[in-house]
Amino acid sequence: MITLYSFRRCPYAMRARMALRYSEVALDIVEVSLKAKPAEMLALSSKGTVPVLNVDGQVIDESLAIMHWALAQHDPQDWLLRNDPVGQASMAALIEENDQVFKVHLNRYKYAERYPEQPMVFYRGEGERFLGKLEQLLEQRAYLLGAHPSLADVALMPFIRQFAHVDREWFAQSPYRRLQRWLQGFLESALFTAVMKK
């Protein structure tokens, strides 16, 4: 019995759902109201944040760990880049920068009124450093680390989507043309549309 506690719009839950669906893991998804978190989820993970995966009593409550667990079950397109140690190192570094650095700038850009020390455009500019790095990576290839998606693409995509959606008009007119195409490709993919169904 496998259950995922999720919240549809949470980027961490989004990436976990994408990996689980890609890996063809059969599971029940419990959509959580963040204002009224279910007692059974809180009993499994005291953190109280989604996603939480319960695999026959084994609890995984970090989105990246859930993705790795899913890919260990089935990884038909080699998202883990198993025979590419350099790619694996690049993948880990990109995800680390996204989760530890870019996410901070994203939060401040999205909720700029909570951080009045600087104007909104300052926080956007801080986040743009990461966008520029991704744009460069996409100069030579369709995905961040090669010709096919990797764990890095799917782990980062929900956060880039969130950044783009703060001011869609600005993002559409920004110089990040390759990144725009990369993001649009994911947004229109069968995988993403399936996990975002209400």
C-alpha cells in the first residue's frame, strides 16, 4: 500500500508526483488542505509539510528522496544518468543551488511585500542569475544536462514555473528564450498535465 500526501500547487509535491508517475508507481494520492492537515499525515511526519510518501509503513518526507525512491523502482529514460558520473555531479549541484539559493530569491520575489528591505525587481535580479545559468546550459542541448530529461530538469521545473508565473508578461519578454521553450515543453507534456489534474 503506497500513499502520497500532496498539495497540487506545491512545487516540492509537484516534482515528487512527476517522478512517481514517470516511474509507474501505483499509489493513492491524498490532496491535503494546508489549513487542515490530516492527522494521519502528521502522525507519519511531524514536519507537517508535503509531500509525504508512505510505502507500507516506510515514511519518506523529502521530495528529492521520494524522487530517488521512485527512480530506483523504474527509470526508463535514465533520469539518474547512471553511467555518467560527471552528469550526476552536475545534477546534484544544480538541484542543491535550486533548493538552497534560488528558492530563497524566488520566495522574496513572489512575496516581495514581506521583504520591504529591497524592491521586487532586486529579488527578481537575484533569481535571474540562476535563470542565466540554465539558459547557458540549454544552448547546446534540449535539456539541462543532455538530449533527454534528467532528475535535474524535473526537480527544477516547478520552481522555474513559479518564478515565471510571478510576472508572466516580464518572463515572456525576458531574454531567456531557451529556458522559455524548455519550460513550455514541460508544461505541455503528458506527464505534467497528468499530475496537475484536479
